[in-house]
Amino acid sequence: MNESPASNSVLRPAIVLLIALTVITGIAYPLVVTGVAKVLFPGQAAGSLIAKNGKWVGSRLIGQPFSDPKYFWSRPSATAPQPYNGLSSGGSNLGPLNPALTDAVEARIAALKAADPTNQAPVPVDLVTASGSGLDPDISLAAAYYQAGRIARVRHLSLDRVRALIAAHARGRLLGVLGEPRVNVLELNLALDSMK
């Protein structure tokens, strides 16, 4: 069967348009946006990486697990197969009535109490529940201040000095209204390590 000239006249422009749009949206546009970002926002375009002594130690945008009592602990992560896995961003999808969520929260509270048995303050919710992304690098100021006593005791620092460090690294609401005051856990722990 011979193809009709009408179908050939429709097929050729469709293929040319597909190739042109693929080049524009799949190659040219991403290159232009990446180039502009690298010029205007070089740190953010490179992943907001944090270096210590010339070595990359993490990103300001992705949390890291800390379990040593001398460090501030991050918000729990529900990503798999390991915590804070950027390739597997997501929450646990456990509802508030799910016994697995209740068990996980109770275990996290027990771990916090075991690390600091003298602390009788209520445990902030962000220290025992994972976020929707599972990658949060920040904790609330309440979560940071909750851990201040443990860190001061383990590191032999005054509580006022640890509280001042938290206050120095605190970030307020975006544009004064969006989000909650918070602190980046990795930056705070690096600042702790640099204290004499």
C-alpha cells in the first residue's frame, strides 16, 4: 500500500516539531537555566554545600542523622533504605491512628529521655515525627533548646553558651510570615565542634 501524500505532509512536520521541542525544552532550556543560576546563585546552584577544612561535609538543604549525645539531633527521616536519602524523598504515609507511627514516636521519645534523663520538658513534636519529605535539615528552636542541656552537660559547656549558639544560628520566618523560626542542625553541630 502506498502512503498518501496527505499523511506524509502531516507526519514530517510532526516529527520535525517533536525534535525541535525536545532540543529546546530538554537541552537548551535546562542549560540556560543552569548557566544563569550558576552566575547569579553559585552556592545554591552547586547544592548549597557546606565545607569544613576543605572537605564537603553536607548540604544546607538535606538533613543528616546525628545520634551522638554531644550533637544536636535532627528531625527523624522516613526515607528508605537509609535516612535522609535524597533519591527516596517522602514521608512514611502512616496516619495518626496507625500503631506503627505510635510505636515509632514512643521509641524516639524513649531514646531522647535515655540520652537526657534529667530533662522533664515536653518533647517537641519535630524531634519524634518525620516530615513529608524526610529530608528536613532544620529543627524548630524549641527542639534545639530542648537538647541544649544535654549538650552543655556532655561537652562541659555552660547552658547559656549553648543557648547563645542556638540564638546566633536561628533563622526567622521567610518574609516575616512564612514557616517557623528554625535552626540548621548541620551548621549548628559544626559550630559546636569549632567551639573551644
